[in-house]
Amino acid sequence: MAPAEWTGSLPLCMFLLLTCGFTQAGKLLVVPMDGSHWFTMRSVVEKLILRGHEVVVVMPEVSWQLESSLNCTVKTYSASYTLEDLDREFMVFANAQWKGQIRGAFSLLTSSSSSIFDLFFSHCKSLFKDKKLVEYLKETSFDAVFLDPFDACGLIVAKYFSLPSVVFTRGIFCHYLEEGAQCPAPLSYVPRGILGFSDAMTFKERVRNHIAHLEEHLFCHYFFKDVLETASEILQTPVTAYDLYSHTSVWLLRTDFVLDDPRPVMPNMVFIGGINCKQGKPLPKRVSAGVFFLALWGMVVGDKLLVVPQDGSHWLSMRDIVEVLSDRGHDIVVVVPEVNLLLKESKYYTRKIYPVPYDQEEMENRYQSFGNSHFAERSFLTSPQTEYRNNMIVVGMYFINCQSLLQDQDTLNFLKESKFDALFTDPALPCGVILAEYLGLPSVYLFRGFPCSLEHAFSRSPSPVSYIPRCYTRFSDHMTFPQRVANFLVNLLEPYLFYCLFSKYEDIASAVLKRDVHLVTLYQKVSIWLLRYDFVLEYPRPVMPNMVFIGGTNCKKKKDLSQLQEIILIICESTGLIGATPLLPEAGNASRCPLQPQLDKQERLLSPQWKEASQLYKLAAPTTT
């Protein structure tokens, strides 16, 4: 286990082992692939070693590039072929690519150049024949497997030892990536990998794309036949490709979504394209934050930022980011109504104030009524109506705000003349969205979510009603049949709710833009969605690549445990009440201890800490007998 004081090892480990339930992975098993694949993976493995992780690499004795010069433990197993065999089969394969490119699963299966895959697919059978190596891997108790899935051996190893797996790949042949990740890949828009089509396919190309996908389902099983037979033999149960690929915890994709075909991805699919590119020069300090916001529209200097916030608690979330951007040298202007709740003056930004036709008392009364209504009794059937009426208490006021802003010609002229580089807004209500279109600015959205999960409709990411409960239903993602029916009916009401909430905004948008406007179209022009929640705590669903989860950015920073809390934690660990943790000063694990309710009481009544510890130990000891 990496030492507790090795703080540098924590961030990357958490990234790789995101879904595994622990924070420090001291022991990592690496199952690589030979050739150019290893060039890419090696740099990551070397970084893990430098950060203090205990890494074990398992490789065949016969290889091109897999060397034992790494500063880690390397375990080899005998291969069923020689280096001459490997060179010969690769030359046959390479020469065949020049003669005619493979255009489908059937052509690959029948190609005489596919013998090289038989050599690669024999890796796992050779590995598990080495009983001493298998026993060593079992006894070492690894925390996770880091693997290249090309020969599927790492997938089999992860499943055999029941370890979380991190897959590192450019892509997977056949349809197993989208099936294993349960990620949609609509055939009319996403071309199959080896066809060479773009996402703007003609009708004939779409037909060919469907045929290629059908070929994959018919013939890929035969292509991976030896692998699946080996996996079934090792695992002592019938195994399908889906069984292997669906076991993956995190997918690290060596592609860049900007350069790839547009498609939805699951939240555990992370694009890391470019990690092996030649390192460029560092950007100036003033550019760093701008690059993050302006990555998708071809500019790098995000010097002037226009912020259109939502008053209330929404602003508390946005304010922290605005302050950081200001500290990094950006010129920020925040547009605020003259009557507001929390949008106060600050050294971090300049306020541009516009008039509104209500006073402070009316605004506070609306917020008070809105807050009280959240605690009103409601049934399942009346919940949507109650929520709508409650929202309209403040939505009506926000509409007046937006109308006042978009009709204030002096403010609009000032914003035009300021020549901002981007617009940062909370899109809960569409005033910032309309303003971005009026000023012709790229936009970044920061928000928690729409009342009807409209962010997924706007971004065109799938949200199947059989698996994802709609807002206000309080269902889980494991719904009964009656719940699915109810979920489907609620889903039918969402367009109507959107119309009720936002239809008036279309009128003022049409007036200011001087053309007919469909709000959904405006929302779809967003460059980046910053989602203030964590996908681990949300319902599993695919998202588009420009939707970034930033949950936790506004969480309070943890304070160190007091000496008393440390003593309680040590007692809880020593008596077996909770599992030991190597991160005692920072872990919030004291809250998991059954003695925690005694903490405040003991802290008030007892003075010397040894007496507190003694009292608590007496409480703890009988619990474990």
C-alpha cells in the first residue's frame, strides 16, 4: 500500500479507480499489449510508478516492445510462438493492408492475414498455464487491473480475480465497446470504425453502415471464438464478449471527441486523446482558464467574459468560479438587475446594472412564498401541478427581469461595444441563452439541472424512460412495470411543462432577434455544459462529450479532525467497528463510527483527552465482544 503521506499518488489513482470504492490503490496489475499499443500505455505506467504506486506488469516472454527495463516488478510467461513467427505473421498482415483495406467483419474473418490475431489471442491461455504466476497474482491482492483490451487477456484476468478494471484503448473492433459500456451508437449517424465514412452519410452509406453492423453481430463471435473458449475454460462457465467488456469500471479512450464522430458516451468513458503528443509550451497565465471555456470554438485568449447569472442559491455556485477566473486575470462583467438578492458588488467583477419594475419587498415576498411552498403536502398525481405553480412564483419575476434587460437598449449597446469573448450563464431560465445568440457569443452553461431533465433533450443525449425516472416521480432506476408506465406518462407531460415555463421567452426572443425563434434550437448552440453533479450519484445514462461533470466544486473544504476525533477513530478501528484508514488526518471516516453520536456530548462534559478516550473505549469494547 502506498504510504498515507504520499499525497501525490492520490489524484491519478482516484481518476483511474473512480468506481472502485477506495481512494488509494497501492497495487496495480498491468496487462499490456505489444507493439505501438505499449508505446502509449508505457508513459502512463511510468507516471504511476513515479507517483509511488506498486506496479506489476505481466507480459509474454516473446515480444517486440515489451521490455523489462521498467522500474517495477515484471512477470513473464512463456509464449506459444517465437519472435520469428511474430515477425512473419505481422509482415503478412501489413502487406495485406496495402493490397486491399478490410471493410467489414466478414472480410476480416476470411482474410488470410488474420493469423497474427491467433498469436495474440493465445496470450491468456499461456498465462493461465503458468500455475506459479497465477498463484502469485492471487496472493498479491491487487487493487485494480490496468489493461489494453486488444487481446482480451486483461479482461479475462480482471474477471478471474474479481478486480475493477481500467481499460486503455483507441477503440475496439466490432460492436463490443458500445455494448460493454451500454452506450448508444445510432447507425444513421455513427459510422462503423473500418468503413471510413463521415457522420454525414448519404443514404447508400447509411445502408452500408447497417449491413456492416449486421456483419459484426453475425461474424465477430467467430473472430473471437478462441478468446471466448479460453475465457470459458479459465472461468469455468460459458462466457460471451459482453460478459468480458461489461466488467470494465473506467474506459480511458485515447481519442479526442472534437476529432471523433459525434456520439453520446457514458460518464465512465473518459477522453484522454493527446496524452502522448509532444509537450507544447505552457500557455500564459491569463489564457489558462480561457482555454477551458473556449476549447470548442477555436480561440484561446478568453480575456473578456460576460456573466449572466441566476439570482439566489444558483449564484452562490457560480460565484466561486467567477472569482477564480478573475484571479487568473480575466476581465469579467456580470449583468444584474438593480433589485436583487445576492448579486452584490465585488472586487472580482464589474456589475452592469439594469432597471426592473419591482421593489425589494416584492422580491423578498416572492422568494419567501416560493420557499414555503416546497414544504406543502403533495401527492403523486398533484406533484407536477404543485411544482409548476410553485415555480411560477419566481419564474414570473425572472421573466420580468429578462424582459427588462432585453428591452434596455443602453445596456444592449454597452454589451455589444464591449466585444466579449464568451458568455457564462446559468441556463435554468433562458435569458442568458437569448443574449448569447443576440451578441453572437459562444456560451458555457453552469447549472444543476432543468425541471424535466431538459439538458438531455437539448444536448440530444438519450434518456430512456424505462430506465431513467423522470423528475418528481421519486422512482429509482430499477422500476417495476407500473412505475415504468407512470414514468412514461410523466414523460409525455414534459413538453407541455416546458411550453408553460418558457413559451413567453420565445416571444421576447423573437422580438429582440427579429425572427421566429425556437428556444430548443438556441439551447442546442451551447459549447460546453458544466453539470454541477456527480455521475456516480446520478442515474446511469449516456451523455454527450461536451457535458462535463463538475460535482463537488462548491463543497466546503474538509477541516482536519480534532485530536479527540482522532482518538475516537483509532478506538473504532482497533475494536473493529470500522475499517482502518491510512488517511487519518483528512478522512471523514469518523462519521461512520458508531461512537460518533457520543462525540459532541463527550467534548462538552469531559476535559482531559485521556479520560475521554477511556470513557469511549469502555463504550466501544462491549460492542465487539
